[in-house]
Amino acid sequence: MGAAKGSSTAVELDVGGRTVRISHPERVYFPALGVTKLDLARYYMAVGDGIVRALRDRPCMLHRFPDGLAGDKVHQKRLPRGAPDWVQTVRVHFPRYNRDADELCVTHLADVVWAVQMSTVEFHPWNSRRADVEKPDEWRIDLDPMPECDFGKVRRVASVVHEVLDELGAVGWPKTSGGHGLHVYVRIEPNWGFDDVRRAALAFAREVERRAPGDVTTAWWRKDRDPTAVFVDYNQNARDHTIASAYSVRGVPEGTVSAPVRWNEIGDLEPRDFTIETVPGRFAELGDLHARIDDAFSLDRLLEWSDRDDRNALEKNGSQ
């Protein structure tokens, strides 16, 4: 961690040679834990390599809590005002509103800590980078348990996900969601647009559903989903859909973290064990478990599965 100096009303942190001023460092963000704004900044410094790797060069939406968790949450797409000149952005277009926004684009750890100064708790990056924001380089598998689904079922579905990824020759990098589910990331070649990545993700989800029909649902409408199943949420790959990054703290009273894990840990892990208080020690011991994530996978075979599923659906509908 960087050195700190100053009075109780402000602290200056040395973050990789850049000075970040933390105002109101004593403001409590997580009342149940007594975790302050300064504690949050120091948490992100403790997992610095990991959070920067997760966010680097990606448009990033910020979930800000100006008054701590007790106050309102602000979903911030545009970079907050007052950024130092070393904080970089990437411009993204929102066709629905015909508007542009300059979003935070992390290149250094100081960018993350400055965002904390601006009351950010959660970081939600796009699955594409600023070199071409319309071509994702990350496929995201979101295992989202329905209200009556226990985590044991999530563990079983994760095993099936791992099995299918192995058959595809793809390396998946799992992490807790910071909530009740699991995420698995796969780096992909940035050769496809969001529609094709989403189509490939749906084909994968349907294959997992075929292998675990009692545990998995891919039904789009919530009313059509089995409340005891795991929804494989392929729509997280749609344009401008974001989920909490690896190492992001979640804005919940327990201060849980979306934490990278190893596949062989999933059978025993409890998501609530990964918190702002426990993850720094784990990171110091294990380092960034996603450090080798950047080997890219081709979506060609999954897109072939998607075409096959479409043909089968047409044939089925034609025979009825």
C-alpha cells in the first residue's frame, strides 16, 4: 500500500507515484463492518494488480454511494467531474438515446483509487476494450440462481460448465459474483460483434441445459423459469450489459467481493466468505488467480452450435 499523510479531514495516498486525495476518509461506507472510505481505498490498493487487470482499457460504469450504503446508489456512466488529467476515458455511443458518454477507462491503479474518492464502491466494466468497443474480447457466463435455488445446485452447474468448456478447448476463469451466483470468463478473439457473442453464449447455455435439465434454465422471461433452477444468463453478453469485475466490492452490508477462485475450490466454497476483509489476505497469499486469463478462444464452434439449434427449431416448428 502507498503511504498516507494528512489530517482526519483528508488523506493523501501515494498510488504508483500518483497522489490521490481522499476527502472524508472517516466516512463509514459499510456500517455493519465499520469499513470507511479510506478502508475501501486501501482494499483496492491491496488487490491492485488484480483490479487493474480486470478493468484495463474497458469502458467502466461506476456504482457510487455518495453517502455510503445507507444512502442512494448512483449508476454513473459518464466520468465524474473533477478528474485529474491522468485519468483516461473512452467514448461510447448509446443508440437508444442517440447520446455519447465518456466513461472511465482504467489504465493505472490510481484511476481506481480516484474513483473511490468519488464514492465508487462497485466497478462494472464492458466486455470490450477501447481499441474497438464494438468487438468484445470477453465472453461471460453468469450462473444466476433463482430465488429458491441453493448454492449446491450452482456448484453442480459450474461442474457442467467446466466440462463443456474443456470439450470446446476453452479455458474458463471462475469467480464469485459477490452475490449468490458464479461468473466464468473466457477471453475471446475480438473478431465478432455483440450479437454474435450473445448468440454463441446462448448456444453454450443451451448445451449446459441439455446436460443438466433439472438444474438449469435458459428461459428468457422470468415467469417461465423454474424458481429452483440456475439461470445461465447469456444476455450479460449484450451490448452495454455489465457485471461486477473481478475484485470489485459489492454494495451490500456484508462487503462481499466478486473474487476469482480455482475450479477445484468451487465444490466447497461459500460465496459469503469472500469479503473486503478476507480477500486482501487471500490475494497476498495466492496473487491474482486471473493473471493468465488473456489466452484467446475462437467462437467458431459455438456459432456452429447456434446455427444447428436454429435449424432444429425450424424443423421442429415446421413439423407441428
